[in-house]
Amino acid sequence: MQRLSFRLKSFLTVYFTVVLVVAVIFYGTSLFGAPQIVAPLCEFKNIPAGETAREKITVHNPTSQPLQLIGAMVPCTLCGCASTEGLPVTIPPGQSGTVTVLFKATAAGQFETEIELYTDNPQQTIVRLQVRGTVKPGAEDQPVK
């Protein structure tokens, strides 16, 4: 019985040591992996219905390689549709580049959506850009007095 207990203790010690080493490797990789490319919030305020608003956003490339933003998936909301200008764009390592976000306002209200910017970075092929704002009623939406 004493021998079985020793074997069990040895097995458990080795097992938990391996689990701990694997956990440290995965945790360290997630902390010190490739730098994340982050797009700032794009906010539109009081766009008149029927008009198109433009906002320039700056995307920083924290990686050690050039980053190319190659395209975008742009959504529509109940208030209008988003689009982008200036793609593709190449951003040198450690520098910033700009992309123009357009929002064609069609109906009054608040909106919140997300644009997916596609990159050539294999560690992060998609950068998510939050877009939100308010569309105010346009001249054609005003009540006649």
C-alpha cells in the first residue's frame, strides 16, 4: 500500500507540473504575442438626414512589419449606410495611417454598427472599427407649418 501511494504521489506531481508548464506557456503567449492593431471609435454627431458625413480615423501599426489595410466590410443600419475611402493603405511599422469613414444618413435616429477592416497581418486579419452617431431630421423630414 505504501508503494502505491508513492507511485500515485509521483504521478500526480508530474501531471500537475506538466499542466502548470503548459498553462504558463499559453498565458505567456497571449500576453506577449503579436501586438494588437486597434482602431479608434468613429463617432458622427447630428448628421442631417439625406446627407453624407465624413470622419477620418487614424489606425496605428504597433507591429514590426508594414501593415496593409486591404479592404472593408461596411454595414447599413436603419439610419443609413457606412462606407470607407482611402483603401488600400500601407502603414509602416510603428507609424499611423488614416482611413476615411463615410456615413450616408437616410433616416433620423441613433445608430451603432461595426466596420471590419481587413489586413494582410496573419496574426490579425480583421480590425473591428466601432461606428456610432445620431442622424437628425433633414429639411424634408420637418413638419410643414
